[in-house]
Amino acid sequence: MDAFATYDDLGKLLNRTFTVGVEAAWITTLLESASTYLREDVIGQQVYPQATSTFAAWPDTTGTVALPQFPVVSVASVTLGGAPIWFRWVDDRVETRQQERVEVTFTYGYALAPEGLKRWACVLVSQALQLLENELGLSIGGLSSVSIDDFKLAFANAGEDTGMTLSARNIALIRRQFSTGDVHVSDTRP
């Protein structure tokens, strides 16, 4: 999967140079993990890189099909039984005048990773990097104290915020900017 940011992007933000080879590969893996978290768990859809997909859906009662990805770049075709049909593309939907199951081929996503998602991937990795370099694991959210002799970690919230995560507020901000919401395409007609 493509990361939203590169190890050079992170290095610029941290004023640090990662060595080419093992260190760069490690940072790239962390950035890919952060991007996967943002893509799958926060946004809930593929926003980068661009992709083309064909899916089948039943239009609603007005003959409209909601496209399940964001942003929609183009709609190449709409077919019914393999034959092209009339359609009009408006934002994140296709108007077809049909009441039968249609297939829509469309391109979606950003050609370049959005700066906001690049920044969030770097934030997630920079949070984890400090912990990893001190051999404390990926995340210790809610950590309230660390003891060195007879090593001890204490959590204020029972470790609820551990892992590579963002706050609920930040998740809501990212979803509002990079997601169409909860679009679900279902095929329930006979």
C-alpha cells in the first residue's frame, strides 16, 4: 500500500536525516502502517493513490447511484447488461434514469497525497518513533509514569489510548475532510 508521506517528508519535519537502507526502509514501513490506519480505520476508503473501479449497484427510486469512493475524478461508463447507457455524473453520484442494476466504472482518489494526510501520517510516526527508539513499543497513550529501576509503566486510563491512534476529535476532522460519510452500496433486489 502506498504511504501518504515519505521518510524524506518526515525527516524534514523532524529536522533529521534518515540513512538510506535499513533505517529508511523502517521509517517507510511505519509510514505505510500509519497511512493504512488513516485510510482504513479513520477515513474508511481509498483516497490515495488514484484508482479505477467498476461496481454494480441498484439506482435509487430517482435513478441515482451514489459512488462509494471520494473524491470522484471521472466516470468512464455506466452500462446495463454490458451495453452503455445514458448517464450524468454529478459530484459523487451518477444519474441514470434506470431502475435496474447498472455497472459504473469510475476513477477516484488523489493523484498526489493530500498535504493534510501526509502531515497526519508523519504525526503518527513521529509519536511512535520516540517510543520505538527508546524500546517502549509503538504507543503508550495514557502513560502516567515510568520507573527505571525494576522497570514499571503506569497508565492513567488503563492503556486505552495505546497503539498508533488519533483522538476522536482528530478522527472526526479527518473524516469530514476526506470521506463521503457512510456510503454503502447493497444489492438487495432479485
